[in-house]
Amino acid sequence: MIGYTIRRILQAIPTLLGVTVISFFLMHIVPGNPVRILLGNRYTPERAALLSKQLGLNKPVWVQYFVWLGNILHGNFGYSYVYNKPVVSLILQALPHTLIIVVVAVMLAHIFAVFLGSVQAYFENSPFDQIVTVINYFFYAMPAFWLGILLIIFFAIDIPLFPSGGITNPTVTHPSFGDFAIHLVLPVVTLMLISVAGWARFMRSSMREALLQDYVRTARMKGAREFRIIFVHALRNSILPLITLLGLSLPGLLAGALFVEEIFNYPGMGLLYWNALNDRDFPILLAVTVFLGIVTVIGNLLADLIYSLVDPRIQYR
Amino acid sequence: MLSSSFAQDQAEEISLETLIERPKFMRRFWKATTTKIGVILLSFLILFSFVGPLIYRHSAITSHLLHTLQPPSARFPLGTDSLGHNVLAQMMVGGQSSLEVGFASAFCAMIIGVLYGMTSGIFGGWLDIIMMRIVDVILSIPTIFILLFLNVVFLPNLWIMILILASTSWLGVSRLVRAEVLAIKNQVYVEAANALGASTWRIMVRYMLPNFLGTVLVAATLGIADAILAIAGLSFLGLGLPPPTPNWGGMLSDSMSYMFQNAWWLIYPPGLAILIAEVSINLIGDGLRDAIETRHR
């Protein structure tokens, strides 16, 4: 088990390095000279030469890569062109906002998906199962951005229950916890609804398989109540693959968060990236790409390790 | 469970050629009501986008400046937007680019994925490890971030857009193909072909490809849905194909400015169109999978 953990962590390192290489490479296919962009109309050939020497841009690309890699290992992601602030401080401001909507949405989505999927599997082919399957199909195919707009129309405009965007009420100087929470509702619900469908589908098939196992028959023979059979005996086993699925769906969730943040004007990593795209603020773009890559790789790593912890049946060589 | 069904899979060795020749395949494909609904919905969208403009002859890019933000009327069946564009005509033209880009990029992704996955699987060893590690790495970065970035850098036309979308969507196919190749590469008939002096290329195309073309086709079909969603998403974020070409995603993002005026005719049609495209292609993809994977019955 410890050997497996160490090996799995060692395996993640090349992937992490790969993420940095790809991101760095992406930024280098940008046409145009960064020095020219930075200097703007103060451009003279002498200043350009000086600046590119200061920034290390006159060195070969691979040297630049290692210098940059050294910098990010020291937590230095460079300066934003537009905000004139260290990129790290901008990211550290945005990251918690994204994490909170993603984490809350994932937890809620899991609860719903597990419940729906289990009940669907138990009442397989019943009208309930069929109706939920159809609804799931629609939410599975629903674009996050349209769902977000519809939720704003229904629950912020037609029935003004929740605010349509932002993180706090702009007229209040010291926002309360409740103010933060109410601004989270619609973004979280959007992200949750688009995730529930796929997971419920997965949970249904996983639970269906579990319900056919011998231990379910044994439990039934012992006289356990049906509720206990589904939610204690079968659930424990059928829920395990969901851990792996969660790790795998991280990139999709972060992509969903990008749209949700854009629609609800919610200042997370997605909105930071989108604004930086419009400003052509490349240090931010590079840093966000690397950060999200790291989050995904670590998320997958954790999912694998947790899986190996909770499932004693799996033998690791 | 997995390993046993896998072994069955190998034992059956169904090739797409024989599947399609057998009338059974089409019958299995058509049997499910859901597949029929999918085919009907998709045909409707294709007719609407490509044949529609031939019947409903109104320009999508003419601004009727005296009739901006009009609700549906006899003259404008789906109303007009803030610039006085005819929404119905825009929906049709917007569908063309979405469907073209979706189908073409899924096709390109399928070809890249098959070639990459086969190369990785056949040659094995270090090449395989490195090639698959590259796939892992690219998959770690959420696709939409890469797409947005490439979109900003290249300011694409239709063809570049197709390539950009294909550049991130071949990864899944390549993994699938590699796994299939690893499963069949030590089969006796491949060895026999090798012993008879067939070239690697010939073995790939004649002996291996037919084995997993069905699986790849399912993945590619579902890839069309992903590509249509991606192009809509990019347009929604203000990128995608350059104006004045309308696109469902772009129309949706324009409609956001008029949410408070209750301009429902701007909000529902493009969203519904994307939803119908997604649902119909997913239904067809699932139908194809059920028809190809016979071991599940």
C-alpha cells in the first residue's frame, strides 16, 4: 500500500512536468513579440534589447523554460501585464471562489446522483426509472451556459429569489455570511445540475450490478429491510467507482465552472482566465493553465489513493 | 467482471464490415425507439439548417434597423435581435456552421486518434509510454481553456476552427484504439499476416482496423456532440467563428443582455437548438453502441 502510494506519486511528477511543458509551449506559439507589447508606444530598439535581456528572452527557448520552471517552483508566476500585480496574488484571490462552488456543487451532485441512481436501479424499468432517465438525458446534454441563463430568468428575474450574479451585494459594505451564501446558490445549482445527470447514470448501472450480488440475497434472507439492503449493503460497494469517476470529471467540472463564472460574473479562476484572454494578459493565462493542470493531476492522484484506501479487495503490486 | 467480458469480446471478433453487410446490424440499430427519435431530430436540424434557407429566403445578416428587438410576428416568425437581424434566418445559418464544424472536427479527430493510438499500440515499449503520457498530460488541462487560448491566438476561419477543435478531441479515441490494438496484436491472424510478409501499414489497415472501427465510430459520433457544444461554448464566450456569421452560442450570449426585457424569442431558440443537437447525437451514438456491442444482451 505504501509502495503503491509512493509509486503513484512518482508517476504524477512527469505528468505535472508535462503540463508545464505544454502550457509553456502554448504561450510560445503566440505570434508577436512580447517586448513590443510590454513597451507599447515607448518602443525603441535599445529599450527592446535591454528589456528582452532583463526578461531573459534573448536566451534559447529551453533555457527560458527552465528559468521559468525554477521561478514557478519558487511560487513566482510573473507579473500581470494589465493589473501590474504578481500573478500569484490574483490566482490566490480567485482560486478559493472557484473551489467553493466546485466543491459544494460536487458534494450536492453526489448526494443527488447516489440517491437517484440507487432508487432507479432498485425500481429498474418502472415509470419512475424511465422518467428520471429521460430527464437525466436532457440535463446530460444541456449546455451549462444555457442552463445558467434559464436559472437566472426563472429564479432571479421572474421569481426574484436569488441575485443574478456577483459574490456579494455591492451596496453593502460589510457583507454577512448569508449574503455570500445566497450569491452562491445559482452558480452552484447550475454546476450541480449538469454533473448530476452523468453520475446518476453511472450510479444506476453500478447499483444494478451490486443488487444482483450474493451478499444482497444473503441480507434479504437474514430479513434485513429493503431500505437497509439498498443504502447499507449494496450502496457501500456500488459507490466505490464513483470516486474514480470524480477524479476523471475534474477537467469537465473546471470547464463548467468557467461558463458558470462568466454568466454569473463570479470572480473565480474561469473569469480571471476569460478576462485575461480579452486583455491578452499572457502571464495570467499561462499561470491559470498550469494551476488547473496541477489541480487536475493532484485530484486524480487523490482519487486513486482514496480508492485504494477504501477498497480492500484491490491488491497492488 | 471486466476481464471476463473483455475475453468474450476478443472471442467474438466482430468486424464492422460484416456487421454492416448483415441486415441484422441495421435492424438492431433501428429497433430502439430512442435511436429513431435521435435520427428524426438530427435530420430535422440538418434540413432546417441546410434546406431551410432555400425555402425561407431571408438574409441572416441584414439589419432591419426600424425593427429591432421585435417579438415574433408574421414578418419575423422568431422576432428580431437588438440589431434587427431576422432570428429565424440566423438560426438556420448558425446551424450550418455548428453542424459543419461538429461533423468535420469529429471526423478529423477520429483519424488522428486512430493513427496515434495504433502507432502507440503497435510499436509499444518506450514510444508507447511517451505517447500515452503526452495524452495524459493534455487531458489534464481542461479542454475549453486550451480551445479558448488557441482561438484567441489564431483568430480562426471555418477550417482552422475545425482543426483547433480536432486538436483536443482525438485524445479519447487514441486511448480507445491503443487498448484495442494491445488486445488484438498478439492474435494468431495478425501473426500470420506478419509471417506472410505484410507491411505494418497493411496489417494496420486490413487486419486491425476492421476490428475496432465500430467502437471508434461510436466514440466519433459522441465526439460530434462534444464538438458542437464546444463551438457553441466558444461563441458564447465571444470567440468561435468571426462575425458576421451567426452561431447558436453567440446568439445565446447576445440574448443575455436582454434577459431583463424578457426577450424570450432570443433566449429559447438557440438554446433549444443546441440541446436538440446534443440529445439527438447522443441518442444515435448510444443506439450505435447497443447495435455494435452484442455481448450486452
